[in-house]
Amino acid sequence: MKAILMLEDGTCFAGSSLGAAGETFGEVVFNTCMSGYQEILTDPSYNGQMVTMTYPLIGNYGFNDIDNESYKPHAEGFIVKELCDAPSNWRCSIGPEDYLKKHDIVGIKDIDTRSLTQHIRKAGSMFGIISTECFDEQTLSDKIKEKISAKRELVKEVSTKEVYPIPANELKDEDTPGIVDFNYQLSTANCQPKKVAVLDFGIKKNILRSLNIRNCDLTVFPCTTAAEDVLAANPDGILLSNGPGDPKDIPEVVENIRQLLGQKPIMGICLGHQLLGLALGGNTYKLKFGHHGGNHPVKDFTTGRVYITSQNHNYALEKAFNEDIVITHINVNDNTVEGFRHKHFPIISVQYHPEAAPGPQDSAYIFDDFIKMMEVKANA
């Protein structure tokens, strides 16, 4: 079956249908990971986006029931050059085509993804539409304009609707080869479990696991939970999760976070990092084509070491925004802010994904730093 990808600037790519038939709309971004496509598709941060994989062959190890980063795929569409139709892996339980059809994901294959990636790098990320039903360019252009004007609450779509607990070490024995953090340095076997309140803006499962295996009792809250309700749980610390979209689209969340400052140790990841920066008086801006992949070098100024990190975001914090903030991490490629701490409050924050999945686990030490910060606060 034929398919077409049209971008909002009128650029078109003709290819073959991948997954479900129909039409899908979203912001077109590219991810540079060579593997990990299942984790990428199921990352809630991709809600509202269509993912282009720059690696030319996708699907060679199929899909399974283990590597999901959430309860379902959240990417709006999937764009690949070549799809492997004969996957081979001992964990494979379903092929790529069947997986995408099962979850009603419309995609396109057999296009020049290198040309598409170069176009996005030059022109910037933009919205687009994939269709297996309509090939009239004017009609597709009109549909894109109509979709762009319709605003969505991306974070609220993926956040939990109910509060739920995860007792310490409950996720430790899951059959999750390949995505468990084996490198955590802090021994917590004989320590009292830390109570962590997690504000869910679209959290990945491996963030929860990375804290849970460090002997943390987790309570996961919806994104709109008021500050007083979070504090009523009397947590030892608060985690602000990753998630999709523009942080400025949820000002009520920024105000809730502002009320939490100085109350408990806080750690922000990705969108949580940006929201925390806004709550501290900072400003965010949109990157030209975002950071999506598993090979982004980040320098940690506290140690002088450069870590290779996993990233997935379209927005970044401006550097100068609060005299009490110390920038701790910088992206080596473009000098954007990748982490900060507060001089007086127990706050640490990173733009990249220390839990990886997919990607390197170099920076998982951040979770240990968060736990140490909670211990210092508890013993103060």
C-alpha cells in the first residue's frame, strides 16, 4: 500500500505504508539511536510527535513484552527507511508490522530518511501528516493547518489519572534484561526506604525502576496534583518526571512546583527540569530540531567528566535565570543547559535521561545523588 508524508512547508516524501492504514498528524522529529525503537515508541515524551529513525534498518529484533517504557506506544507516527520483515531475537514475541497494527500506529517506510533528517536540520522540526488515504497535496496541506490550530493538552493525556504506590524493590526482580540499571553505586540494602513523591508528566518506567531498585517507596501523582496534597504524603523527596510538549503550556504546574521549593529535596528530569527552571524564575525556548538520541555528550562541571547521554526534548532552559542557581552540566555539542543545582535548597535537575532506555547508563549516578540529598535532609 502506498503512503505519503507531507510536511507543513509542503515538502513531500512518497513511500509505502507501515503499520495501520489511515492518517496521522504530529510534529516530525528524528532520533539517532541505532536500536531501542520499542522504548522510543512507548516513551510518553513522544506524545504529539512522529518519530523518524535515522538508522536505516529498523525492526531486526522485533518487539516483545519486556522493553515497553509505558503501558502503550505514544508516538503519533513512525518513519523508517527499511523495515526488517523477518526479525530474529529470542525475546521477540511479535513482528514490527503486527505490533504497529495492533496499536493502530500509522507509519511510512521506503523513504529517504537521510534527506528528511537533513531537511529538518536545516529548516527545523515541523508538523506533518502521514496518509495512506489521500495523496492530494492541497488537501493534505489544509489538514495540516487545521490540525496545527487545534491545541492539545499533551501532558494531561499521558499522566496517570489516579494516585498509585510502588513499594520499595517491587520492580527489582522484573524480567527486564537490557534496561535495568546495573551500575547503581549506592548500597541501600540495609537503609530505611526513602519515600519519594513522583509527579507524573509522562514518566518512563525505567525512571520508576531506577529509584525503586534503590530502596525507594514511590507514590505516583497526577500532573495536576496540588502542592499541599503532595506534601501531605510526607515524602522524603519529590521527583518531577519527563513528559511531552512545551513546559509553558502548563503554567498551573509551574505554580504548584513553585510552592514545593525548599519544602523537600527535589529532582527534575527533562520536562521536569524545564518546569523546575520556570518555577525558579527562568525561561525556556524551543530548539531548532531538538535533541533525540542516545549519543549526546554532556560535561559535568563538578567532576570535569563528559558523559554520553540519552535525550529526548525540543525545549531548553536559558542559562542566566537565578543568582542562586549553579549550572552543573552543559551539552558539548551546542552549549545548552543540561543540569543545575540550587545553592541553598536541596534541588538537582538534569535535562538528559539518566535512566536511558534506550541509551548509555553513564549518568545513572544522578539517582544516587538524589538519594544522598534526601539522606542529608533527613539527618539535618
